[in-house]
Amino acid sequence: MMEAWFPPDGAYYFASASLLCLTALAAPTIAKGRRRTLIVGIWGAVIALGLGLLGLGGLALIGHQPGYVVTPLLATGLVMSVGYGVSLLFVLRAYRMAERRRVAAREL
């Protein structure tokens, strides 16, 4: 068996990924249709990070790492990639709606 990638206490650091919930603070900006490139870029980066963690979790599973290494990698990667992947659809829809409101206001 290989040496573990991090100690059992290291799994707690994956809980810091929960700080990504702070992206909810972007809701007013999204609703106004501002900073689209920045917001969509952040969402894409988090999705990519989640997929990367899923990949690392898969490698840890194949490499027979202990459960305290595999579980946080897979769980965090799954939550980040699926959660942000689904919410990206809503973010893009909110930007489209803001653009429609902007166009409608110009036509008045």
C-alpha cells in the first residue's frame, strides 16, 4: 500500500470548500446583469476545480489510498462540480433575463 497523501486531520481542510457558498453574494450582481464575464468565469473555475478533485479522488481510489483520503476528494469534487454545474444554468438564465429587461427598457 502506498503512503497516504495526507494525514487523517487533513480531510478537514476540504470543509473550507464550503466557503464557496459566498458566491451567493453575487446574486444581486447577476440579477442586474453586471460582471457576466467575471461571474461565469468564477463558476467555470469552480466546476473545473470540482472535476479536478473528482479526478484526484479517482486516482486515490485506484491507488488504494485510505478512505480518509478518497472520501473528501470525491465528495468535495462531486458537490462542487454538480452543484455549480447545475447552478450555472440558472446564472446564465438570470443574465438572459436581465438582458431582455434592458432591451425592453430601451424600447420604451
